[in-house]
Amino acid sequence: MPPKSKSSKQSERLSITDVGGSSDQREASASFLDSAIIILKELETTLGRELPPSERFKFVHGTADCVLQDDQTSHDKSSKIYEEKFYKARRHMELSEDELALESLNESICHAPQEPGQNYYALSLFERSKLLLKMKQSGLALRDALVASSRSEFPQDYLYKLYQHQAQCYLNENQLEEARKCLDRALSSIDLSKLSRDEKATELYNIQQTVNSLKNKKQNDKKKEEFPLEIKKRHEKYPALSAKVSIQFSEGKGRHAVANQNIQPGEVIGVEDPVTFCLHLDKIKKRCLHCLTACKAGLPCAWCSQVTFCSQACLLAATTTYHKFECKNYHLLEPGPNFLALRAVTSRPLEYFNTNRDTRFSSQPASSSAVEDKKIPDVYNSSDTTNLLNLCVKSVDQRKELENYMVAAYLLNILQKLNYFPEKDPSQDSDVLSEDEVYIGLLLSHLVRVVESNSHAISEVSLGHQAHRRPEQLLQQDFHPVSIGSGINGTLAFFNHSCDPNTIKIQVGKKSILLARREIKSGDEILDNYGYLFYTTDRKTRHKELGFRCICEPCERKWPTYGKLSDKPNIKEDRQRTRSVAEGSRSANQLMQRISYELESSRHGKAIGFCLEYEKSLHRIVRAPHRFFFNNLMILVYSTWMKHGNKEI
């Protein structure tokens, strides 16, 4: 958009509404950048010096119109919507339409006012808890019942019913002692009810009978479920990684990961939560906003109806940090790289950044390659903001620097809208940025660069793909996990890219897990994939999308895509090898038959084991690149996601 006419060049203001628009890239206006570069050069020539970053940022912020999007939709609580959905759920329950009833109750709870003295929320939780117990979801039913009883607004005359229900939930969870305690509370709450004397006597008798029936029962302690994919022995310095991994540094590769022992196929290499993350907006009512777990029956924010949480712990963690700023403002927060940069700031209060300004955040190196492994003291904390700021970033020219400042200016305006900064003195010019605002603006501009170079998709298996039962379906329908959000892993970001990686990465909630796809020998580099495999995307397109020239084996040797690969044994045979190749082919065929059988039976754990064996057997009969390797990779990736990863519900 062309400059708007003002009294001088320095006061020109240009619109950058496209930065906050629907495009995930939010590219800045080319006309603004062209004009800004010219104006800056003239200004610096006049001053006889180069402007420091703070002055450049203030210049960009002052000459660009950062127009925030309006939202006409109300995200407040609504007793009207609550009642409409609540009674709709009742009708579904009368017809035994449990799934539809649950859907309506979820909406009812989401919109239920939680003001002091109002019992909408507590009553709807109790109603949903009873439905969940009927649906054999006793864990969720118990959670809802406990939250309902913690609300002071819950009607006292119904407490005995709630405690009886809690006892049944505990019984279904095999927690006998807790069930007894709930029944004792039910007995003591009868007097608060509005029952007649005879009715009270009947209830007391029934409850006491239940208590008596538990006296001779013994509790069978459930074994605590361990996380199914865990690191056997953690690295002392990098706890998100296996002890079999070394983080090394070289000029050509920067920080990168190398195996210091042989790593077996299927072995867990890394498990890590992201330091900053976000959900796509179409998922914020389907998955927990904080841990990204799928929510069949979530808990809402107390103030808005936009988001859901899987537990009180996640709700508290979010609403005491980033969500207290983002609440009712998700129309401003388009998912993608810029949202991640903003979330990295809203996750911490302004005081945190100010306290660490001089000691930790005063400067950020242009590349993490400036920090060698041996120079990182003590234990590397991947959730530490300093380590986030020190991740590798691409070098930028003046044009790209100004573009980042434009994005940061837009994000800064969002923070101002979210009341992240303290209220300004009325006597001060509201358009003049404070020292804190300039400081955070510069941090945001650097975070935009960090995110651009280090963010990854957080994904799930769609309902459509979950129906796959045969290998050919995976290949014909191009199986790939669907993005539900994005994040940055502070340690897993060290792993370099290959178009034919020796690892597989999945997500469980927001947690990323890196597994060995095949045996990785001691001394070999451990390689991730940034989204483009040589099988599916040609070399030129891969390099363009990656934003750098990849030097992995498939790129250097110009391996062809899947359609041009052989589907026949390609190891050169001689008389001595003929028998070995024939035996290898028979063994491989038998394994593929077993894989197909396990896949059709939805036994994905067994399919994974046979896939890892099949990978080994292939090396006896074919050389990479070959179609057989890709076929096996697709089945292995799919089975791993189906066994352990996020799935749409």
C-alpha cells in the first residue's frame, strides 16, 4: 500500500494490517519496506551515524499502522445459552442419545456463568458426571464430581446425592477407602436435604447398606501407568535426551546430535515438552489449551467460553500465566509462528523479563552455533527463556530485519491491547513507547526469528486416517499426521534435518518423542526431518521450502522420488549371493504378510515390531533408495502414531 501523505517523510504511516490477517506467514507490505529503507538511509545520513536497534524499532512502530482485528462475537458466559444447551442435553438423555447429550452438556458447561452465588456451573458438572459414569468414563466422571463439590454454590440439599455419586466413581476406579469417606459425607449431609423424615430414613438405610458391603472388600491397588515411551537412561546435561546422545559443535553443522553408543531400532532418543506452543483456533475447544490432550469432556475458563482444559491443574497453569492475557482475545491471535513468539512473552510476567534484562536477555547471539556444548554450564533447561532466545536463527539483511520489526510492532500492539503492560500515566503521550515496551518489542522481533528457524508442527491422526487397515491404503491416500498446533522444543531443535532421516518424531499431547527408525551406529549423526522427504518431494522444491541447501545423502546423490524408484531387488547377485538374496526375499515377504495382518487387526504395537525387523531384512535384498524402504516407513510411522501419538476424537 502506498505511503499516506503527511507533513514530512519521517511522519509517514503505512498500514500493515496484513501482518495480523488470516495469512499464517503475515508478510509485511513490500511498499512499506521499500519506503522504510529509503527513509532510514536518509535519516542515518543526516544524523551521521547508524541508528541502534531500539531506535530502528521505534521508527518502524511509529510509521506503520498496526490495525488490530475487531471481533463482533461475544465470548462471555451466557445463562441463556447455558440453559438452552442444558435442557437440550436432558432431551438427548431421555432418548439415550448419550454422545449428543454429552456434546450439549459440554457447551452448557462452557457457557455456564461462574459468578459467586450462581450454581449453574456446579449443577451442570454434576449432570455431566452422571452421564460420564453411565458412559463408563469413571475417571472423567470423578473429576467433574470433585470439581462440583468444591464449588460453594452447589445446593446444600443435594450434597448427599453428590457424595453418593462420588463414592460410586471411586468404586469404579477401585479406590475403596475414598469411596468410604464419600459415603460418610453422604450420611452426614442427609440432614441438609429437604427430604421428609421417612425419605431421610430410607436414604440413610441405603447408604449404610453400601458402607457395610465395603467392609469385607479389599482394595486391589492399580499399578501406576508409566508413560509408554520413556528414555531408559537420561543424559546428565541434557535431560530431554538419552545418555546415548552427544551434542556436538562444528562450523558447518552448528550444534548437532551424534550417537555415542549404538542405538537400536525403536529406541527412544528424546522426550520433551515445548518451551512455547499454541493450538490452532479450530482445536481450542477440542483439546486442552495447556497440555494439548484431546478433551472428551473438558473444563472451561471461568471468564470466557472459548477454550477448554483437561484438568484443574492445566486450567490453573494457563489462567495464571498466558491465558489471563489471551482470554476473550483469540480473534487477535492467528495460529502460527507469530503466535508462538507472543506466547513466549505472555507465558511470563513483565517483571520476569525486567529482572533478567541485564543478566540474561541483554543480547542474543546471531546463531546458537556460537555456543559450544562445553560452554553450556550445568544442566541444560529446555524450558528456560534464555535458551529459547539462544537457539539458532538465520542471518537477516536490512529488509528482513525491518519486516521482523513490523511483525514485532503488531505483536506489541496486541500485548498493549491485552493489558500486558502497566497503565500509563494520563499525562504521558500514549503513542510514545515506554522503555519496557521497546525492550519487549525487540525481544519479540528476535523471537520471530527464533520461531521461524526452530518451530515444528504438533499433529494428530485424523479420523479418516484412523480407519486405515491395509498398507496400500496408507500409500494411496498419502497418510500424514494433521497439524493441530505448533511449538518449539529447546533440545530437540539441535537435531539437524535429513530428507531420509534415521528417526521418527511423534507427539503425545504437546510432548514430542523422537525414536530411532533404524539402528544408529556409534559416531553417526542423529537426524530429524523438517517436513520434506525425498520420496515425496523433488530436490528443488525441498530446498525452496526448507529455506536452505540441504546436503543430506538423498540431496547430494540426487535420489529420485518414489514414482521413479525400483520395486525389484537391486543388489547385484553372483553365484554365492543368489541363495542368500532368495532367502532374504522370502523372509522379507513373510514379514510383510505379518505386518499386513497386524495392521488389519489394529494391533499396531506388533506391527511396529515387525516393521523394525523388516527394515533390517531389506538390506539383504535391496539398496537404498528403494520403494520397499518407503513402504515400510509409512507403515512404521502410521503404526507408531496409532499406538502412541495424538488421535482425533
